[in-house]
Amino acid sequence: MHLNGSLQAIRQWSLIKKTLFVIALLTFVTSSFLYLTAPGGKIRQWLAETVITTQHRSWAWIFVGAERRDLMVKKLQNDIELAAAEEQNLGLVSVRKHDQKHRSINELIKVEDISSQFYKGKKMYVYDPTTIKIMTPSKVGEGERITSMVNRTGAVAGLNGGAFNDPEGLGNGFAALGMIVSEGEIIFTDQDGSIPQHIVGFTKEGRLVVGKYDAFELRDMGVTEAVSFYPRLIANGKPLITSGDGGWGRAPRSVVGQRADGTVIFIVVDGRQTHSVGATLKEMQDLLLEEGCVIAGNLDGGASSELVVDGELVTKPSSRYGERRLPSAFLVYDNPGSVKAPRIWDGIDKIDAGGSYDHPDFLREQAEKKAKQQNNPSNPPAKPATETDKTKTTPGKQDSVKHDTEKTPNGSGTPADNKDGKDNKDNKANTPTGGKTSPPTGTTGKGATGSPGKGEGTGIGSGAGSGNPANAEGDKEGSGGISDNNKAPASNTQSPGKSDSNPSETPAGSKGTTPGNNTGTGAADSSSPPPSGGQANNPAKTGEPPSGSTGSNASGQSPASGNNNPEKSDAGKTAQDPNPPAQPPAGTKTP
């Protein structure tokens, strides 16, 4: 009986109350499962691993706590270093020499679909590894989309390469991380040549090299094309992830491996979308093992993962704006000797990684939102009342009576002429908020209308904004140190103002941010994986460890206040403004 009464009471709740109750109930049940059961603990572990390899690494404490998060990060770094420790045997790969020219796309590559319960993607075979080259952007100050690189240079296919800084997931793709090598020359590095860095590249003969090497070791090994990323997945034919899923969670992936016959296999998996959640590193490792790869490594992933074939994007990047601008890519050419990667970082000692303040798609989106808010205000101002000296008469009257008013020091009106010799009672006239008054109309009976009341209004608006990068891993995976963007808050304040009859309105203060710059020849944090031990701190990356600063603009208005001075007519009726002005629409908030 008591239960039925409770259910009946719940049925009578409003829709909002029912919704809040359901949300609270689901939150209680979900949190109880996640934090009080063994399966829930495994799910939290998996969620924390996924977050650790993104821009928001620090948020992993939500699932496992700060102490355990730090232990997980340390273990991940140790695993990365251990995977790179074993010396690679280049003799395991024998590349057949290809002398033919003007090969068709089918003679150079083959692309196949791959899928599983949790992901979908593409697998590309490159039969001649010497056709693979590193390409860099053509414009100083920003990266380049892979479709643009492919079409600009006449490549057959291409996919994303190394790490870069991508603040807020909205970087310009110019701040690379680690090292970029093309035609045997280091065209970018953020470390001294004697410091070992994680490398994925190819020798002049076409052998894939994956591991941690300094510039001198790379030269001795004959590496001519390379970028920085990790971890190594397969070394000398042996898998390096032997337990768990690799510790990187499930996300979009780009990986590369090589068979003993020299055939290179690139795999690109979509993720963070309804049609494809993403893949783990172990799943990628196992796929390459099944293909017979003896060496393999992980490339930049996350929202940067994409594959372009014959000038067309054949995968679905998880970035909300589609393809990202990138600092490096692996491209396949029929005649690789005819192209050269631009040395766009030469002579630059300070690199701006960009962010929301200069991202063209983001700025256009915000401008469209602002225009929409202005075109459809939630509180449109009412049409101001028009002044008139004519008043309506009661049905019994035939003639309209004209009233002249005289303004007295206290703001009340006194009749200029009283033909009947009677005392006029005050007419009440409501003055709109903000101190703006208009003469009342429509009074009946004899006597003069009351003069408008005198009002005062004040308004103060102020705002300040600041941007501060968050140390975490980017939308991608990436490694490297984290670079902070310093904020420069700006604020505008307006002193209160008074007005006698006009509304007082003060524009809201604006706030803004000053983007931070990444210094050095290095890149910032955005697409690189979590920083690995033994490696100097790099600026923020693009992939998993992001750091970025956000700024927002806010505006506010404070309505002015006014004083009403009512007067009554001898008929005892209240004279009111038929069209009182409404408050101006509230200030819009721009992220």
C-alpha cells in the first residue's frame, strides 16, 4: 500500500522532476557498479588508460584516483622504454630492388577494409618500401592536410606521421615534436642530436627502423626518412605486448609494420565514433603479426589518424572539423626522387602552435553562432511609446480635452488651466525601468495629465578572460614534454553612469586570451604520446598529450533602476504607458 502511494506520487511529478530523479538514480547505480564491483574496477582501469593517452591525462584521476594514475603513467613510460631497448636486427628484412618506372597505383599499393567488433579501418600494402617518403607542409606557420600534400606533390597515397603540439585540439599543425628526417637530412628537431629519440623511419634501402636512437646512430644506420613516435610493437619478429591491451586504451590508430620480404603494411583505424570505437595497441600488434611482420611501430593516432588514396580521404577522422593540419606525413610515390620535403622550419626559433584563437573553422563556427543569437534574440526590445498630446475621452464626452503640463522641480505635473475650478487629483504614470519616461496617454475626465516621473539608472559591466594551457596529452597519442602557453588576461570595466529620462546601459566587459608560443625548434604538445622516460621535455603535442589555452568572451548588462512618480486624475483612474519599453536583450556569451 505504501509502495503504491509512492508510485502514485511519482506519477504526479512534473517532467523536469521526473527527469532529475532518473538522472540521479542512474548516477547512483552506475557509480555503485563502477566503484563497488570487480568488473566495474576493470572498466575504470580501461577508461583511465584511454584518458592517459589523450590531451586530458590529468583527468584520469576521476576513475582511479591521482596516486594510481601517476603509477599508471610511470608504468606506461617504463613499458615504452623497455620496448625500445632491444637492438633491431636489420638483416631480418631483405628488400627486392624495383627498377620499373611509371608503375600504376595497383602495382604500387593495395588497400583493403578491416573491421572487428569495436573498430573499422583500412589496411594498405606498399610493395616497394623505397617509394615511401616523408613530406612536410609548404607554408610557414601552419601544417597541411594530407589530401593537400598528396595532390600538391602527385603522391599515390599518404597517411599521418609524427607527433606535434595541438593545443585544445585546435592547433595549427606547425609545432612538430621530436625529429623529422627527409633524404638523410634532419629538417626539424627539438633536441640536441646526441639525445636519443623515439623514431619510426626507413633506410635508403627501404628497411623499416623503429626504436630509440640519436642522430648519429640514425646516420650510421642509413636512415633517410623518419618521424618521432612510439611505442615499438614488434621487434625482431617477437611481439612486445604480451599481457593486457598495451595500456593505451581504445582509440583511433595508425601503425606500420614490415614483412621479411620488404612489403610495408600501414593500418589506419577509425575511432571515437559510433561506427568505430577504436582499437587497442595489442589488437594492432596482433594484426601485423598475422601479416608476418618482423618489425612494427605505432604512429601518431587519435584525431590525426587518416588515410588518403589517389587524392581521396578513405577513412573518417574523429576531428570535428574533418582533416587536421599536420606537420609530417608518410607519402607513397611512383618516382620519389622527383619530390623534396620543404625545410620550412629553417631559421625559426619560436613556434606558435596555434589554438582556438586562430583556428579558421572554430572561428567561423563561433561567428555563425553569434550571428544566429543576434538574429534571434531571446528578449527583443519592445517598440518605444510615441508621445502624443491627445487624450481619449469617455464615451459620454464628444470633445477631446487637451492638457498642457508644466514640469515642477519634483517631477510632478501641474495643470496649466482648470476650467471647472476643481482640484485635480494626481494621475499615476508608470515610468519604465531604466529611468526612461514617456508622457501618459488615454486619461479620461477633466483635468491635466501628470507629467512624467523622473528616473535614474545605473549599470556596470565588467569581464575578464584568461587562457591557461592544460598539461595533458593531445587528441592524439604522442610523446614529448609539455609546453605551457602563458595567458594574458584582458578586462574592460565601465563606470556607472546616470541619466535623467534615458535608460542607462553599460556594455559588458570583454575578455580575451593571448596564445602562448612554443619556443625552440621543437614542437608543442598535441599529437604525441605520453612523455617517455629518459627523454627531454618537449613542448606540448598534438596527439594524446595536449596542452592548450582557452579563452572566452563574456558580456553582461545590469538594468538601470528608475523611480516612479505617480499622479492621479480627478476621475480616479490610472494613466499608464500603453507600450512600456522592454529591457534590452541580455548580452551574448562567446566561448
